[in-house]
Amino acid sequence: MKKLRFTKMHGIGNDYIYFNTFEQDIENPEELSRKLSDRRFGIGGDGIILICPSNIADAKMRIFNEDGSEAKMCGNGIRCVAKYVYDYGIVPADKTTVTIDTLSGVKTIDLTVENGKAVFAKVDMGAAVLKPADIPMRYEGDTVVNQPLEVNGSTYRVTAVSMGNPHCVTFVNNVDSLKLEEIGPYFENHPAFPDRVNTEFVRVIDDRTLQMRVWERGSGETWACGTGACATVVAACLNGFCKKGEDITVHLRGGDLVIRYTDDTVVMTGPATTVFEGEVEVS
């Protein structure tokens, strides 16, 4: 048996098990994520995230979903990684702007520090991708904005966005009553999305406030999704519900994120929290 040190962290309820690979080697992360993410027989989480050395940034993150599949980007996860490299001295104490290498490119994060610990993180998520082939989505038009999509016998109006991973956003009158465990898998595995898709179900409260629930590919419903909140604000602006260049608050099950969408980029601001540390034995 091998002992691995881990840190449990979350971004407004989107919780992962974090492993520092500056100090230890992680073998078979896909299998490890499937085993440890189980909330009854493992540590419990939406997956695992590896914090790794990088030649082009302060650190690199690798994300593995609950089902073992590797994700390109996680908005809540990257805030926690930035907090980790600051709190644990991987970057100097006077460095409150850090860079994290991901499969979606290098992201820059500005940290808010209180009593020597990072508590909030503002992430430059990069430009939203709207071209269907780059999302990817099978669609012949230039963009997918408020277009009909038949899912399990019902027609939804959807907007497709990539924030380093694919998102399908649909606006509804009531998100609380939705049975995501029933409809979510049909969206996730829809043939229009060759790499599967994350799906956001969104209620517009006003032009500065949205409510969202999310079904994440590989994890099911999670309490928060940072890239999903970004995609939701992009979609809300494209559909005329919100305006570019303004701070939009997105209410998720685990808490709030503030998103600003411009022609050049999408900026996400939210908390990052350490829950506990420990050791786990793996064979």
C-alpha cells in the first residue's frame, strides 16, 4: 500500500481532492479519481485535481472527473489551485498574481489575501469560443444562439459556448423544480456534442443577476461550475438578457460567482476554500 497526501478544497461547493505532485508521484489518476470521489467509500468529491510543476507557469493543473475522464478546464478548481500554490509557498508570499497552466492554456489569477491566506481569486478565463466546430458541436451555422435542440422528445432553445470545455446553456422559468438527474444525461450524451457537453439551466432574475444549475459531463449535477457560470453570462448577453462589460452575479447551489464578459475575455471572481488535509492509502 502507498500513502498519498491530499488536500480537500472547494469553490462554492464544487469540491475536489487535490494532490501536490511537486512532492509526490500520482499513478493512474483516472482510476484514483473514480475510487476516491465516491462519497460513501472514498474521500468524496467531484473528482481529483493534480497540482504539478510547469515550465511555462507557476504550476500546472490536471483535472479528472468523478468518472475518471480528464477535463481541460475547471473555473472553481483553478481558483483553488491558485490558493494552494500561494498558501503553501509554491510562489513567494509577495506574489498575489499567479499563472496556472491548463489544457486550455495558461490562465492568470489575481488573489485577494487575508491573514496570509488567499480567500478570493479573480481569473482571466480568456475569450469565449462561439464557433460550433471549436466547441465542439455539430452545427452548420456560424454560432448557436437561441437555437432549437430536441432532447429526449422535448425541444429546448440552447446557446452553445466553449470556455475551454463545451457548454450548452438553456434558459428556463424555474430551475429549482428541474429533475436534472433525469434530463442531464440526455444533454451530456447528445449526438450534437461529439465530446459530450456540460449543460446549464438558467433563470434570469434581472439584467445583473442569474440563477443556474449545472449538469457536468463526467460528474453529474455539481453545486457549482466556474466555466459554466462564464458560459451562462456569455449566453445571457448574446440573448439580450444582460449586457457586456458589466458585473453579473450568478447564483449557484453552492454560492455566488461574479462574471464580466467583454469582447476580449471573460473574468470570473469567487472564493476558494480549504476544508481539510489528510493521507489516504492506495494499492
